[in-house]
Amino acid sequence: MKDYGDNLFQSTAEYYARYRPCYPPALVRFLVQSFSLDGSGRLLDLGSGPGELCIRLADWFDEVVGMDPEPEMLGVAARRAGTLRIPNARWIQGKDSDLSAAHGPLRLAIIATAFHWMDRPRVLETLHGLVSPEGGVAIIDHANPPLPAWNDAIQGVIHRWLGPERKAGNSTYTHPTVRHEVVAATSPFRQVEQHTLPPYEVTRTADEIVGFQFSTSYASRRLLGENADRFADDLKRALLEINPSGRFTEQRVATVLVLRK
């Protein structure tokens, strides 16, 4: 597994919380129904970021635990939970390599759009020992529908300011060559199911798309440095050339890989 260092998402937390599209309500309903959640047990959200999904599931557990390596993410998550008066949320700083028996037992573990950063076989082996017999793991991601027409413009601006290679932490990004479901099939979990949820639309303004870029590992303010504001102006100008209304709609499809003992 490639080591991207400790600053992979440094400077992104506030943008992540504000500009990342929320997961659809259908995802929460799916998890509640699939795992018969009833307000008991513990949820672990591994790679929880600013805690959006963890907080939304808090009513369905005795305790929800968000674990993330980036302290800025956990700070945002704690503030959100405090504002919403979520009494049963706890936040732990740690990488996937820090996952151990001390974090169990678990009714459910979720990994939302973060599994590709992890040592996937080791994580699943450890989680198998932590989840209860009636529980499991849900790996949440997005399918790959056709990219919106303005994606080329976004990539062009990123390449202009940061170069053609996708940056990540202290290195460049290498996407896993083995699909998540293949890794899951070779794990200790005996039941593996792939589910695709109904598609949904997300509409964002040009400013929100710029904010989204600042939430990423490849176009963060840390990476852009003193060029961040000029990057933002350049990207917004490119987007408005494509659609002067400044509103951009795309279709998204959430997927859930369910693993049970």
C-alpha cells in the first residue's frame, strides 16, 4: 500500500463539510433495513471525515464512533455533533493501520468513499474480528456514470496549476488495480453483496464546485499555496464560460458493498 504521508487532507476539512454533496436519504434507509438497526450497539465510521454520515446514523446506535487520521476533520465533526446535540458520538484520531480489537465490538462498520486509501485486506481481516454475528461492514462508494460535460474544464484548470499528475499528500495518486468487491471476496467474510441505490441528482453553483475542489486531496489549498485564489478565479471563469447561469446538475449513483460473517 502506498504511503501518502500525514497531510493527505490537510486544509480540506471545512470545505469537505460545506461543499461535498450529502449522501442520499436512501442510503440511510438501506443501512437501517439491511442491518436491522434498532438503536443498540456501536457504529464505527472508518475514515469518517467531518462526520456527516456518522452523525446521520447516530439515532440508530447506542454509540457512534468516527475515526479519521486528520485532526481538522475530527474537529469539524465534533463541532457539528455539538451543534446538533448528538450525545452518543465519539471521535478518534487514527489511520486504518491503527484499527484494533480495542475498537470493538461493533454492530456495524462503515467505510464511505475512503476504502481506496486503505490497506484493504488488513482492514477487512481486522473488522471481521470486531463485528458481532448479526452485524457486518458496509463499504459505500459511487458508481461511475458518464462524467458531466464540464469535467474536462475542471481537469484542464487543475492541470494548469498543479500539473498533469494527480497529487496526493506527499506523492501522486495510484488507484487500486483490484476492485473492492474482489478484495471483499477473498476476505474472511462469508457473505458479500453488491447493491446499487437509485440515482439522484446534485445541483451545484460554480462557487460550490470550486469549494468542492478545495475539499479534495488533489486540489487543496495546501497544495495550491499562494495560487489558491487565482486557481479559484480561473476555475470559476472556465465554468461560467460553459454555463453562464452558474448552475450545474449531475447524476450520482451510490453503491454499497455489504459484508457479513
